Amino acid sequence: MDQPIPVDRPLEIEPDEAVIAELDAYLLRGLMAWHVRLTLTDRRAQFRATHRLERLAGARGDAFYIRELKEVSWSRVTQQLTITLDERTIRLSGGEVHIIYKHLNAILNPNTEPDEEIAGTWAFAPGERLLLEGNVDVVVRDPLWASGEIQLTNRRIRFKPGRGVQRLLVSGKPVEINLEDIDGIRISRNGTGLDLLWHYEPEDGEQPTLEIGLEMVRGASSALAAAFLAMGAPKMSPGDLPPSHAEALLPPIVLESGRYGSTTIARTGTLAIGKGGIWFTSDDLVATVAGTSADGIRFTEITRIEHDESNRCAFDVYPRGERSAQRIETDKTTISSTRLALLMAAEPPTQGMMLDSRSRLDLKDVKNLIRMNGAILPDDRSQVGVGGAAAVRITRKGQIIRGWVIVLKSGLMFVPTGGRAEDRLYLDGPLVDRTRSNVDEDGILTIVVERRSEAFAICGGHGTADELWRALWAHLPDIRSMADRYPYLDAITGRIGHLRMSHRQREIMSLRMLNTAIEREGLGFSAAGLAPDILSVGTDIEIEMGNQEVVYCFRTHVARIDRTETGDFIVIGLSTRVQRRDNRRRAFRVAIDQLLSLHKL
């Protein structure tokens, strides 16, 4: 059975699926018309609502599989497309919707001669998706310019000239370039032109040079410049030699309209975010003519990013040094902190501590960082470092902070490169939840302490992150050797009166007169039978334990469950946030004067 097609997020194209067209349209629902992004492939069609206010008002997109298609019709009078499916009908309108009609009509009638307007769009390869399209002028030979449409996909860029004379002008010129053949870009004509450069080796054995594969002017050329810079294309100058090793261009994670600027003044234009940084081109005609529309910042220059809690599409970028923060806001896409952190981690810092090829710190630098930031360590914690690396911290509030992760024999330390004292962090080793702390394939090290999760995108990827995790695991202190650091343990170790365990405020276990013991992972006790089915390693729990005099309450997790012949042995983690509460006595001794009457006559 086919999976439902999502309508609340961009369509994920399968490796063997080809995109036919992608454009903006209006989805008609009775008297209402919702703005949608239409994506048509050789298998599916998706209509995704794009305007935030309309979504809040109840706008919802639609989707269908091509095999559900029964009939399509186009009204020239109302400029509406009607799509008839097996069980329902969809109506669309918009300036370019007639192109979708021609595509769908060609699918229903494959033997008819293809329409000239849509013939070129069938060239999308399986797995290829459209990133940007618009109108540009291509320079054939000054002063001859050819006008037409440019399309940028995740594999290539291609120019489709207009009709008549425009097609004759580009005869013999390349109209399609694969991204893997592009060695760099050059901004020309005072910022209004874009040159795509490729490698050229003369046949006579002379030195290789860079040649212009495609020169574009005006129109979408500025937006394309931002896209290529975000994809990692190097920005070249006249006379530069071809790079010895050209890095592959990666599609940006964001390429759409947005705003860029200071927190008080922001410009509107095209925003591109990728491995090459955050780049922006203004829609302001005056700025474009003056050659000042291109602006951006590379991730190596960013020390901190803070998401706006009231608007998840906006965040503030803090560059290195005394430069002011820049406000970034997208129109549609909510960018996750994890994706931004991974982009920052892919570009290790170029200033500060020396790093090896895997972004690891030298042990001398590790010792210096511990010495300079030892004030954040609790008393009597070990200041012996065993390793460190460049990293990007992802806080629970969505902040992204560049810095250094240092593994000590007593725990883990994070030191920011920006020098802000409030961004420093220390995670105490005995409190680390070993069951939920891990390293994923992207190189994100997650440490859980007292039910609080801290994540670090490690520069150097999974290999370096796994090395740090193994070093931390090998040196995590045994709680039995550090019991003196938790004074409340004396009161709840040994023979205690009762223990009550809850999960999500629901009691799941209650024991009386039991023995507890300090284990490597925390505090252990026998369940006097099988543990409840809801309990497993890593389960969050609330504990209340003590005697008739004092009760201790805290939140923790299940660290270990051992099956024994007499029942399950449960080990719970420790916590520093323990509430001590005096227990109420059930009976009181009171001296009463026997000569005093207790009743008034």
C-alpha cells in the first residue's frame, strides 16, 4: 500500500524519481484560494501551503499519485486548471498553471506530439530537483545578449533561450553546465554579472587556465551568485589560476526569499544557506546596479547563532570580532539548529588553537584551556585532560555556539571561542546518563545529565566524536569512589523505610523496608520480584525515599536492570537536585495536666 504523500513539508524526491515542474500556484477551496508550492514528478504531485498566516487560518495542501489521474481540463476564460482524480477533484489557478495542464495532458495522452513549451522540461534526470529558476540575459559576444530562462538544479545549471532570434544568438554556445565542471565564479560588470568558470587545458601543453563557461547579466544572476557561494564555489578574480583540487558543490539547505541585515534594518531579497556560508542578494534595483547587493558571511567567521523564540524562521548571527550581529529571516523554511551546527562544524575555526587533520586539540592546548577555565569546575574535581576537539554546542534554547570540547577524567567541559563566560559548561562525570548518551553518524555527541540533554557537533565528523566519547566513557568516575560528594547518600544507603517510584506522575512501584547499595552507575536495590513492564533502561522516573524522619525526592532515570533468581535488581542514577523534606509524625506525645479539665462545663 502506498504511503500518504506529506503536504506540510517539501516533497522528498526518491533516487529514481524525476521532477517535471515546480512552481507557485493557487489551490482553490470553495471561495478561498491558498498560496501553494506545486511540485510535479513522474510519480506524484504535491501542493504545499506556503504562507504562514494562511496555514494558521486553516490552509492545508493536497497531493496525489499520477496513477490516480483521470482527466484534466483548462479554462481560458477563468484561467483555471481542473484535475479529476479517482475520488475527488482539485482546482488550481495562477500565471503558470497552464504549463502543468500541458504536462498532465501529455501523461494522459502519451502518443500526442509534445508541446514546444514543455519539451525542454522533460530533461530532468531521476533524483534531480529544481533549486532556482528565473530570467537572465546570457552574454554571447558583446554587445550580443540572449534573453531566456535559467534553471539551477542539484546537478547542473542550464539556459533555455527565448524564441526566434534569441535561439539563433546562442547557436554554438554551451547552454548547460554540470555542477561538477564548475571550478569557481566571478562577479563581473560592477556586481550585476555572474561568470561561471571552468578548467581549460590547452592542447599545446601550456599552463591550464580558467575560462568563462557561461556569463549571465541582470535578472536572476545575483540570486544565482548567492546560491553558488552558499554551495561552496570559490570566488575568483581575473588572473587567478584553476584550483589544484576543486571541492564538490553541495546544494544549499535554504534557497528562497528572505531578509538580511542588522537587527534594526533588514533588506529583502534572496537568501542562500549552505556549506559556503550564509549569502544574500537584495531585490533593490538601486543596490543591484551599484554592485552592492551581494553580501554574506562564511561559517568560519561565525562564533554564535541565536534563534528567535517567537519566530522560528528568524535567527541572529554573531560574527567574530567587533562586527555587529546580522538578522536572518526566511519566508517559509524553519531551519533546525542541528543542521546549522553541522554546517558550522564542517568548517573548523581558522583562528585560535592549532588543530590536526581531524580537528583535534594538542594536549598542551587542552591543559591551557582547563587551567584558564578551571573556575567552572566544582571543588575537588580532577583537572586532568585526556583529549579535546573543535566543536559546536547546540543548547536547548536553540543557541549554536562555536568552541572546544574537552574530556577530563572527571567529566566534560565546553569552552566557547567567543569568550563569553555564560557560554561555558561543565558536565559532571558521575551524573552522566550512560544509557542515553551517544554519538550519531553525523558526528553529534549527545551527553545526558540529570535528564538534561547537551549536544555537540564535533568538527572532524563521526570519527573524532566517537574518539572523544570513548575517552569520556573510559574515564567516567565510579560513583562508589565519589560518594562523599553527595551528602544525602548516607541517609538513603543501607536500610531505609520506604521507596516510591513514579513515571509521569503515576506511581509504578512502592517498597517498604529495603536495602540499598551504591553501584557504579548509581543507587541499587532489589525489586523483590519482577520490575514493572514500563521500566526499562533509560526510563525517566521520580523517586521518593527515606524513613519516618526524613524523605528525599528527586528526578532521575533507570541506569541498569539485572535479572536475578530472587528478582530484578534495579540501579537508578544520582542527582544533585534533591529536595529534603521532613516527614510528618503520625503520633505525638503531649504532657497533659490531669487536674485540668479538657471540657468546659
